[in-house]
Amino acid sequence: MKGGVAVQLALAADVADRLRTMTAAQSLACDVTWVFYDHEEVEAAKSGLGRVLRSTPELLEADFAVLLEPTHGAVEGGCNGTCRLRVTVPGVAAHSGRAWKGRNAIHAAAPVLAALEAYEPRTVDVDGLAYREGLNAVSITGGIAGNVIPDACTVEINYRFAPDKTEAQAHDHVREVLRAAGVDEELIEVTDSSPGARPGLEHPAAEAFLAAVDGEPKPKYGWTDVARFSALGVPAVNFGPGDALLAHTDDEHVTAGDLRACLASMRRWLL
């Protein structure tokens, strides 16, 4: 994300230089608002862009938005939605030397994990782009000591759903998968949720951007803030330096070449 910020700053300097040298008869291709914000990789309630939207929504009034997400030079339309759910499986505490007096909640969570392991995610075509879904356990906690049978085990689940679904439909789907595994509905809690966004590439502004950067559109498998702009009725795309396949890996990085290529494409579009 710092790579995208670097491209924005360089481009902002270019725009300022261009404005100083333009004649009265000249103009930029469009007016620009630069938006920088924190807390993008956390739950929706803490999003910096969400704070901007609540406090000064007029700053986000636009015809088109570009999110400088790492896309490795491709234009990625829309995004999958995301939700997190928590399943807390109860047990009965006991001394591990007399385990038969209790009920091991970690063992009892096995059907939840088995259902997630057996789950086959769909690939969904939405407006010509194929969005791949995913349903996975992302954390598991339980137990208080080495000699105590755990009386609770919590499994946190993340569902990445195609933008053909509403958030409610996504939540219902996860509940259905868990119910089929014998999980009591009362044990399931939605802890975070954000909608997906359809590609929106048929909008004239999006078409002009694609033509300027010479991009072949692809789907965005992760969630991004294009969804917030989409909810505002503002078409948006993901386009930025860096390979998304490196995201959250030990080798996460962005090359200088990617930065220069992205900046050159954005210059062609804007200047």
C-alpha cells in the first residue's frame, strides 16, 4: 500500500507542475481529490475511509475512483465481499487426569473444522469477471492450562463471497454450511462484515481509464474500498503497483519497476 501512496504523491506533484504551466485555455482531463487514510486492513468500523465518509462525505463525491491496491499492473474490477463469523463450541471443564468427568470443547470443534476442510468454494461469473470464493478457519482458541479439559473452543471463520451476494445472503450461506455439520445456530456469531462490489466497468469513466492504461480487466479476489465507493454510486477500480500474491507473506515487497510503470500509466490517464 505504501507503493500506491508513493505513486499518488509523485502524481500529485506532476499535477501541481502541470497546473502552474497551463494556459487559461488548457485543463486537466479531470478534477482530482487525493485521499489518504489509515486502518484499511481491520474491521469495517475502524476504517479511516469510513471516518472520512461519516465526517466529510463531500470529499468523496466523484464520478470515478481509483484504489491504488497492488494489482501488478492489471485493472481489477469490483471485489469480493468479506465477513467473519465466530463459532464458540461449549464443553465441560475437568482435571485432565479425570477427563471423563468433563467434555473437551476442542475435540467437539472437530465437526466445524471438518466442514470447512471439505468445503468446495465456488467461482462465480459477475458481469464477465470470474470471482473465486473462499471459506476458511483463520484462528482457533481454547484451553486455559495444561492440566484442564477445556470448557470452550472458539473458531473464527472468514468467508470471501462473490459480489452477486448480499451480506445477509453470505451470512446465511455460512450458517447453512455449519448447520449441515451439526453446529447449533446459537453458537454462531457474525463479528464483522463488508459488502462486495460489482465490476462497474461499463461506466464511461471506467472505460476511459481502461483505454488509457491499456488494461485487460480482472476480478479482485480480496476485499477493497472499491466497495465503499460502489455503495456511494461511484464506479471504482483497483489499479496499483505490487503483486497481490505477495500480500501478507514474509517476502512482501514492491519493485521500483512496478512503481514506475504504475506512475507512467496514471500519467497517461490523468495528464
